[in-house]
Amino acid sequence: MIFGFGNSAQHREINAHELANMLAANQAVVVDVREPDEFAGGHIPGSINMPLSTFQPGRLPAPEGRQLVLTCLGGKRSGMALDKCAAAQASVDTHLAGGFGAWTKAGLPVER
């Protein structure tokens, strides 16, 4: 097991600029699995907060033709959430490489 990712080989990673382009083209829905206090401190604009501590793949929003992309602070918790999705046979397999930290390091907009 690498960095807590039980099924990491099945996880697709995209970088911050790829995600920004997808969001600009209305091709992605971002689900942030950090805890509410972390989310309130800053998050990707338009993202939905579904903390890992209570994460249930069956409660993910309907993507309506867009791709669901999970994120957290650095990538570990979103990978754990993807493991839960795989176990539940949910079709979500993508997360933001480096998480919110990579997003902010890339100088992309933050919502509070």
C-alpha cells in the first residue's frame, strides 16, 4: 500500500491546470473531501464539500454529463475516498494530483 491508497493503480490523477480548464469548460464537478473547517478556510470555486469522515459514494452529486473529480489538501484523503468509490462500484476514478495545495501553488482562484 502506497501512501494509504489501497487501489492507487486505479486512480486517475489530473493536475491543477487540467482541472481549471475542465471547470472553465463546465466539464467537471469538484468534490472536496476535507473537513468543513478546512473547506471554509478556502476551496476550489464551486466545489462541493463531502468530508471523508462521513463520505458515502452513494451520496455523490449527479455529474450531469460532467466528470466528478475528488480533491483534498494533498491527495491522500481523495485517494482514500476513491478507494471507497471503487469498493462501492461507483464510476468515480479521478482526483486532483497534489490536492488543494497544488491548486493554490498554481495560483488558481480560491473561494472562501
